[in-house]
Amino acid sequence: MDSSACLDFVRELRALNHRLDARLNEGLRPLGISCVQADALMALQGLQPCGLKDLSTHLIAESGHPSRLVARMRRSGLVEVAPSPEDGRAMLISLTAKGERLAKESCKVRQNIIDSLVLDDGALADATGFVQSIIRQLF
């Protein structure tokens, strides 16, 4: 395998991620939330109530500690945390009304970005499959 081609591919993936995050942050700025918060809010829409471990597995952008992210979101009134009925030591995270509203707005911002791109569905499916095969090899 050509290591130069591999490095070019990784660099392009990082550039794509950086540019997508920049566009998303631009769209989220009026909402007062970051990409990381938006990712968590959108993940919680389908997961809630959920534990921190479940949320962590669904977060893409969070490279730090998800517990700190949840704490910040809790202070901002985006999520609430309650003891699990099954295990009083475990905590369940749910969106507040404000969090629900911002999750929906985040989805709209993300969809507007996707709609602005001219993508070939077949090529996109091939690229997605290729990236997924790399991810499987790494884990």
C-alpha cells in the first residue's frame, strides 16, 4: 500500500471534518451551542433517557470527557439528570424542553448543510462503505 496515498486520504478526511464542523458551528452560532453540544442533543433525541455510557458511544465529536459535556449542558438547562429506577447509582440523561427545541433546530441546521451539497447517492454510498471498512479494521 502506498503510504503517501494513505496519508493524503487521512488528511482529506480531516479537512472534510474540519470544514463540516466550521459550517455547522456557523449555523449553530445563533442558537448559542457548539457542534459537540448539538451532536449530544441530536443523539439524545433518540436515546433518552439514557446513561452516560450509551450517550458516549453515540457521540462523534466529543474527544474529551462526556461527563463534563453533560455537566455543561445541565448548567445551561439543556439536559436533566435523574437516578435510574433500576440502579440508583446510575444516572439517566434526558433533554429539557429547551434541549428538545435546540435539538430540533440543530437538525435543521445540519440538514440545510447537507441540502447545500451536490452529492451523487451511489458515490456517497461507496465512500461511506469504504470509510466503514477502514473503521472496522481499526477496531
